[in-house]
Amino acid sequence: MITVFIRTLIVFAVLMSVMRIMGKRQIGELETSEFVTTLLLSELSAYPITDTEIPILYAVIPPLTLLCIEIAISFFMAKFQPVRTAFDGKPSILISNGKVCQKELLRLRMGMGELMSEIRLQGIFSLSDVRYAISEPNGKISVLPYENKCPPSADDLKISVPKSGVMWGIIVDGNLNKELLKKLGKNEEWLDAALRSAHIGKRRQVFYFGVDDDAKTLIIKKE
């Protein structure tokens, strides 16, 4: 039992390291080579955990080999377009200038119901509003509506809007991110003063403390 536990920890550590190096992506965003690598990793790493007669190196060497292959493929895909096309394919135009490309839908085995569902997810509920719809290599669909169907921007309306920046979470669930605080050019004295102004005496009483690029703060006290 102890042997299986230790082998599980080793395999888990190896797989976590490999997946972290491969990068953070959702399943739907994985490139073809990454998806295949992920499937192989799950299969190759399971057997050495349950079968103690299999050397533990059999659970370490295959993931590292697959990682090297994936890094090499990613490098060549970034440098050479034909390699990227061979592994990931190329974008497919499903709607061009408002006309549905039926042959392309048939090639991709996509029905009109699925296409309309994807268009609605983009916030567009009428097919006549769509100028272009493109199926990207990662499986997602990009939609471009006609110009007169796009919401006007501040430049179009010739109005000025207040600046907005990113809200950075300095304290999350009572835990202070000192590194982020330093990057924002703030110190703990400034933080404590902001908490006192919000009538909060201790940091652990804070559920969320955020500050944006314009130094505006948002403080939520724990319930």
C-alpha cells in the first residue's frame, strides 16, 4: 500500500510539472498535438501506479519524452506555417458576406442548428446580422456582424468616458499578496491606513481588497 502511495505521488508530481510546462489551457482550447499528448499521458501514467511490477521509470520517461516532442512540435508550428496547418488545419469560412457556405458546413459536419447556437453565444440572434463567421483551428467560431449592427463605440458617439483599469486583488479571503502590493508601488502602511478608513482593524477580517490602476479601492468585509 505504501509503495502504491509513493508511486502515485511521484507520477502526480511528474504529470503536474509536464502540464505546467505545456501551459494553462481549457480542453476546448488545446491544439491537436496537445490534446493527443494529454490523452497519452493519462494512459501511460496509470498502469505503473496500480501495477507495482512495472518500474516507476516507465511512468517518468514517457511523459518527459512526450513533453520534448510537444515542445519541438510547438516550436516548428510557431516557425513554419505549413507545419501548423498540417497539425491544426486552417480557418474555415462558414458565412461570407452574409451568405452561408453550405459546402463548408457539410465538410465540417456542422448543421445549421449548431451554427446558429454558436452565433447566439456571440450575442447575435439574427443570421441576417452576420457578415462573416469563421471556424477557427481550435474549434471556436468567430463572428463579425455588419457595421450597422455593431453597437456604437465612444469614438463613434464622440463622447469621453472615464478611464478604467484592472482591479488587482491585494487581499483575497484574508490572505495578503505582498508581491502584488509591491508591484503596485504600495506598502503595508498604505494598506493598513486604507483598512482603518473603512473601519476594519485586522486584515483577516477582509474578504476582498482590490485596487485598480487609478488607485480606486474596493473592500469587502468578511461576513
